[in-house]
Amino acid sequence: MEDIEDLLVGSGGAPPGFRLPLNAVGVNPRKKNKSKPNKISQINDPLTPLLPPKIPGTQTIYVKTFGCSHNQSDSEYMAGQLSAFGYAISDDPEEGDLWLINTCTVKSPSQSAMKTLITKCKTAKKPLVVAGCVPQGSRDLKELEGVSIVGVQQIDRVVEVVEETLKGHEVRLLNRKTLPVLDLPKVRKNKFVEILPINVGCLGACTYCKTKHARGHLGSYTVDSLVGRVKTVIADEVKEIWLSSEDTGAYGRDIGVSLPILLNAIVVELPPDGSTMLRIGMTNPPFILEHLKEIAAVLHHPCVYSFLHVPVQSGSDAVLTAMNREYTVSEFRTVVDTLTGLVPGMQIATDIICGFPGETDEDFAQTVNLIKEYKFPQVHISQFYPRPGTPAARMKKVPSTIVKNRSRELTSVFEAFTPYKGMEGRVERIWITEIATDGIHLVGHTKGYVQVLIIAPESILGTSAMVKITSVGRWSVFGEVIETLTQVNVKMAPEKLSNQEKCSPCSIQYESCACSKEPEPCSSGSDSCRGQIRLEKCTVSRNDSWMEDGSSKNLIGWLLRRRRNHEHKKVENGIVLGLKNKQEWALGGWGIVDSALLIGILISFLMIIAVIIHLEFRTLLSK
């Protein structure tokens, strides 16, 4: 079927953001089954109540999203428009009168999951709209036959497509046009997080990438429109703003500006108390090499997470050339070394593709050595999947058994790292935005975007707090809340402290804090730290129980630490696996560690009594 723009009555269609009148929309009506005597007889039966047809805008829409944060933002915009028109949004497919599936074309498994969901929808005989990168990049897929489609740059017209699909029509909107406006209605998956797309498409031509077929060439939003959106979401009490893009570093090159210009314009609008944090999205190495110092200065800002996702994909220059990645391993090292050298606590995540066509054992060994050298806290490891229509799909493949073995080997190397070792006992400021998958913990992040799991009431969601790190795991750390920070105490705290009261110019001291060593000057200078309140060199001691205070000196303390670490490891593994059920320890069950703790306490108690009796007996004998 042709695109809807080719079927419009009149010339030029409608400007972005406007809904077309019904008689201006070209549609293909689905064929109806004319032989339905039972239903007709029911309608003609005067004893049978006639049910009125559903009014447009009253149905429930099931929305399912695959893929990246940009896709998630698109889904939130589509849900917002549908909700504003009266539709109910649900994450339960059984409740949906229509299914809206937003798809991802990056990897084969994502597309396979989409195909499975489409089959389920057709089997359930539900009206279906497919959006996202798959239909935009592969519009002739067999699975998309007879299905309504919304392209990646047509999300502002999703209401029209849903209306017509519910009437039994097939509608396709795929032609690219001007970018959708940023001030559309939005229903956020997490009300505290705004995913803000700063551009679509990219300037690269990676040989394995299918996303370029869907998102196209670079198209950037203006600085003014993005800053305006930031002001709006801050007024909506959003606590995290994620800048999203296929390549954040390429932003603005099509409109004569650069990423540092945008970032500096945004941070000026962030609340000085640090109540709203900015997270910079994924960037490929080529386009930030010339801006490293400017980006480092922004990452150092107290309202910006010291975290960046920089995919390397391979540690071999030969493989990077075959991928057409347009940088070398040395240039990637320059990015990592510069940012980690200039930004205290900087955390960098990266991506690796195992088994790219032509990858030799030596190429893979170089990749392993690169990961071992930097010990990145987050590495997204994937096997190579040939995507139809890409140059890499025509290259000679590495045998699948070798690809799987390399993926397993690299995963084992990565999982052996202990990136958060040394954080235990430190006090950090975190921003709390969501509930963990175990339903017990809340999730917060440090300035370096380290995930912190805490047990606290849900009322502190959307706030910032000072926490003491009590134990560390492989994927996250656990903490105890010391104090929840409000706008008042965050703003006032720096003014109340004299130089003698501070642990360092970058930290705020609490009554129970004792500096572990001589204060060191902040690498950024006191002016640029402003409202930042990190407390990495302080420990909390006076408010803890006597058992915790003496935990390093006796058997009971050792057992307490073992029990706590054992519990935290179980919880962390459950959260990583996405388990919804509560952990055993949270239900009050007694395991081996708990029994050992009880026995240890009893033995210690009996030993104390024995010593007291012995001393008393010796005193009596001496008299």
C-alpha cells in the first residue's frame, strides 16, 4: 500500500501537529465477512438490546516498546497524544482494544520478539498499529501486511492512525518530514524521568547498522526548542533529564552548532540545588574528540551525572575499519583517558560486538585486553547479527560456535571485575527515581551514576538523599539513608559551613562525620563546585548501633557483615534477573547465616558470663 501522503485529497497534506479532516485521509478498508447471519439476526431481534458502537477516544490502547531510550520517548509521546484524546493507556495486552507496538531494528532478537507479538495480536484478532524503526526501515516485511504503520517522524499523527485502524482501515504513514515538535502531550513511563531527543539520525555509515535505514541522516532540534522543553519539564517536577540520540556527539552539525553549545545552554536552566540532574546520552568517539575539554567541564557540573556511554565495539583497528566506525582504538583511548582524567569519579560504559565478519583470534584478543585494561563498570556485549540490507550481511561470517564462545569468554572476563570495591563506608548523595524490580528497594544513582539500592518509603521517590554505602555488589551498591535533602537544606548548607568545618571544598559535613584524612583541595576549584555535596571522604560512626560500631572487632560484627553481604548479594542477583518476587531474607526466614549469627551471639554471651564468674571467684579466693 502507498503512504498516506500520496493519498491525500488536495495538495500538500497537513502541517506537522495538525489532524487532517476525515475526508482528507486516504485509507484502504479491510474486507468484511459478509456471511454473518447469526449476528444480523441478533441485531434485528427487537428483544435484543442494541449496543451502541464505541465512541472514538474511549477505547484502551496497549502500548509495547522495544529498543533504545529514543524509542521509549517516542512511545511516551504517542501515549500522551492518545491519552489527551481520551484513550486509556495500558501495559496489559488483555485490556487493549488495540495494540500499538513500537519496534527496534538494531538486533535480530528484538525484531523476532516483535514478530512473535504481532502473531499473538493477529491470533487474538485485535486491531494493530506498528511503529518505530522496523516498518520505517523494512516496510515490505511479510509480517507487516495488513497492518497499520506509523513512521518514526510521523508520531505526531498517531491519533489519526489509531482512529482509522479501529474502524477497520489500514493506514500507513512513512514519509519523512520535518521533525515532530517537542511540546506534544506526553505520558512518561517514569514520571520523574524526561527522555529528551536532541536529534534523529546520524552522520555515520556503519556497515552493520540497520537503524540508519530507519532514522536517516542527521536532523537536529534547535538549541532554543530544546532549552524550552527543559524549562517545561523542570516546571513539571521532573528529576532526571536524559538527552537521547542515535549519536549525541554529532548534535548540531547540520544546523551550525555543537554539543557543548547545547549542554552549556541547558545546564544554566537546571535548578542550582541539584534537584534535577542531566544525563548525557550515547556518543560515538569521532564527533566528541574535538570537544573533550568542553564536555568534561559540563560533566564536572554538579547537576550533570559524571557518566557517558561511548561504544568502542572492538579493540581491533582492523575490525573497526571493516565496521566503518571512522575512529581508531587509540582515539577511543584518548576519549576515555581525557574524560577520566578531567572528571573526578567519571564512569564510562561501552559496547562490544563479538564475532563481526572477519574477526580473527588476534582481533578478539585485542578486544579482551582493552576491556581488561580499563575494567569498565558497564559493558554491553552482543553477538554479531547480520541485518538485512546492510553491507555486513554480505560479508563472510565467523562460525556461530566461535561467536558464542567469544561472547561467553568476554562476559566471564567482564563479570569478574569489582568496579565498586572501596565504596563501602562512604557517604554519597543520590537521586532516587524508581522502584527496583524486587518491589522492596528503591533505586537511586550517585553523581557517577552508580546504582544504589536502599530500603525506604516510596514517599522519597523524586528526592535526593545522603546515604551511607553499607555493602557493594557486582552491579550495584547498597546504602542506608542518612538524610533526605530538600531544596532548603541543600541551598543553605554551603552558606552555613566555614572552611574549618568542611572535609573538603566539594563536600558538606554532617554532625556524625569525621574526616578520614587531611582535606584535599577540590580539583575544580570552589567556585565550580557550587551546590555539589559529595561526601566521599567521610564516615558515619556515632549514630550506628553498638554492634555496628564494634563490627570489626568481634565475632558478632563479623557475622553481621557476612549476613548483610549475603542478603545483599541475593537481592542484587534477583534485581539483575528482573525477579518480581521478594527475597527470602525480607520475609523473615532463618537461613544458615541467621542461625550462625544467633549461635555466635549466644556463645559470646556465655563467654562473658564465664569471664565474670571467673573474675569473681578469683577475687573471693584472694580474700
